[in-house]
Amino acid sequence: MFKHILVPVDGSDTSLLAVSKAAGLAKAFGSAVTALYVVDPYPFTGVGADFAYGQAQYINAAKAEANAALEAVRKAMGDAGVPVTTVVGEGHAVHEGIVRALDGTDIDLVVMGSHGRRGLEKLMLGSVAQKVLGVVRVPVMVVRG
């Protein structure tokens, strides 16, 4: 039924629950799985030498965090016997990176975690899952923590 599943991850326990769900679906349907971690390449703006140094530190830290999260995905998928491709994507907002990852691919299902924020926290931080649901044209399975 699903040939290719995209699992956006952020290193949280909730995203690992989505990885587990995606692994089960992949085994059931024989699906390919791609795990995606989105990094904002330009999270702040500034001028001068301090900005360049800060930007380089940020990129190194962001890539290290992405690699750690994707390594956890590789381990979980390996334990489940499911091969996975991992990708570090870019986007000024996480949902933009997810949409960009879908463009021109054969991905036909997104499985992602949702932290279930409500009220003021949701207003301030937003909901990546809700934004993805509003713009993608493939089914999205939202896994709650």
C-alpha cells in the first residue's frame, strides 16, 4: 500500500515513537523508509566577524545533533530489521524542510511525531505537524507522545 515512508525526526522521544510506527508499517508493506532531520542553516542574522564565528559554531552543533538523532533512527530501524536512508535537510522552518524533502520523490506517506502542545505553548512554538498537514498532498500519520 505504501511504497516509501518519510519519517521526520528531531531526536525527541516522540519522534522515536514515530520511527517505531514507521518501522512496523514498512515491515507490513515492504516500504522503503527515509528519515529526515531538518536544520535551519541561517537561524539568526548579524554582521561582523562575530557573526561568522557564531554561524560556524551553530552549523557544527546542528550537524552533530542531526547526526546523533539519525544514528538513533538507524539503530531503531536496524533492530526492527528495516533498512533506512537518512538525510539532513535544510529549511528556515522545519515544515518547509519536510515539504522540500517530498518534492520530486516517490514518498507516499509521512509518519511524524507530535508533542501535543496546547494553548499558549502551541501559539508560541507552533505545531510542525499541523503545518505539514496543511500543505502536503500525501497522507500524514501523526504519532502522539
